[in-house]
Amino acid sequence: MFVLSTGYVGVSSALALEGTKCSKIGQKRSVAGQSFNCVRDGKRGLRWKSASGSKTVSTTSTTPGVSCAQGGPCRVGDRGPGGGIIYLVVTTPFACGPRLEGSCTTLEAAPERWQLDASVNLPDTGDPLRNWAARSNSYVSVAGVGAGRIEFGTGYANSLAIAAQSGNSSLDTAAVLALSYKGGSKSDWYLPARDELDYLQRRISNTLGGFSSDFYWTSTESHQVSGEQVNFLSGGARSRGKNTRLGDDNSFTFARVRPIRSF
């Protein structure tokens, strides 16, 4: 079991503040009963940090002695049921599932070298690079309910909407590749929405391992021609063309892919 800690105490508003930018060292805030200080966090600059120290978040269970991987209670850092690593556990459920009709409390990230799984079977060259959409969909909005959601639990619905676009495939589209992963014999892996991936980057990406100092795709469509990426070197999100040639070098807007699942 990986042992990690987090300053999160199960309250969505406090979770949203932790690790975000602040403007002056020494500033203090109190959110949902938890105190935060503005401190310097290396190259990331000034960030809000919990003043109450590290606390491990866990759920409760009536089945003692059963691990998270076996369906028991999960803590941040545990090996999850899908073979990945648990990076978020909350006490207040969020909407999740293909149609956001489910109720989830936990996010699990695929492990390092996930792409070697037989369901994906890609080379051991780090998290794969893909476009947000096929070339034919570079300037086409995702139809139906769309893929503009950013919140925890919404990446699955985004990913399915992207996969439903004619022309998108696992060979060129990040969301379709993420959906194809079946680690732990689970079929509900997906490309994370913006908040899901941003939280992963801010929390445990260095400890989880295998992440490149590069941009990673989210399943959040920011515009008809662009999707959102998260910077795994310095943090933060940006909007980038789905599949657009850039400048004279004739290169494509590739970014990396790491699936997650919610339950």
C-alpha cells in the first residue's frame, strides 16, 4: 500500500482552496472550519496550505479487515479496486457515472505504465500522447449533452460523449484511449474532467509516479475548437486546439493521457 497524506478534510469548499494561488505570504483564511495560510511552495509560487497539518482522508466501512482493492474502505494512497491509486476520498458524494445518475465518493488514478495492460498494449514509453479529437473533428463541437463539464465525477460522461463523435478512435483521441483501458477488469476508466485532473496534479502526481513534466489532456471541451489541458510541470490549466497544426513546424497539439475512475 502506498502511504500518502492530504490536507483535505472532506469538505468540498476546503478541497477547492487547498493548493490554489494566493497573493501575499502570511494571509489567512478559514473555510468550512479549516484554517489556511498563504505560503511559498517552491517554483509553484504562493499557495494556500492547510494550517492544521496533514490528515489522511478515509471512508468508513462495516467490513473490517478488507482492503480497498478488495472492496473495503479506501484511504488516499491505497491500491484501488482497479489496480490504480486512490487520490481522493470525500464524505459528501458527487454525481458520477455515464449519465451522472450515480453517487461517488472516491477517485482512482491508473498506475504508472498503465498502457502496458493487454486492453491497451502500447509501448513502455511513458503516458501515451494523443490529440483531443480526430482531425475531422478539429472544429466540431461535441454533440448532445456535450463535454464541457469540469467537476469531480463528470469526466466519464464527457469521455463517452467524445467517443460518440464519428471519426474519433483510440489511435488519435485521448478520451477514447482512456475508455479502452480495462485495468483491474474494470470497464469504467475514463479521461478526467478538468477539476479531476487538476486535483490529481496538485496532490499526488509526484508520489504516484510515471507522470511526465508535460501537459495532460482533460475531457473538458473549452470551445468548439479546443479542449483543456493541465500542466504537470508547474500546475494550472490551459485551452489548446483539439487537433490543429501549429506554426511552420507542422506539428500537432499532442498531450499525454492518464485515465481515472470514480466509485
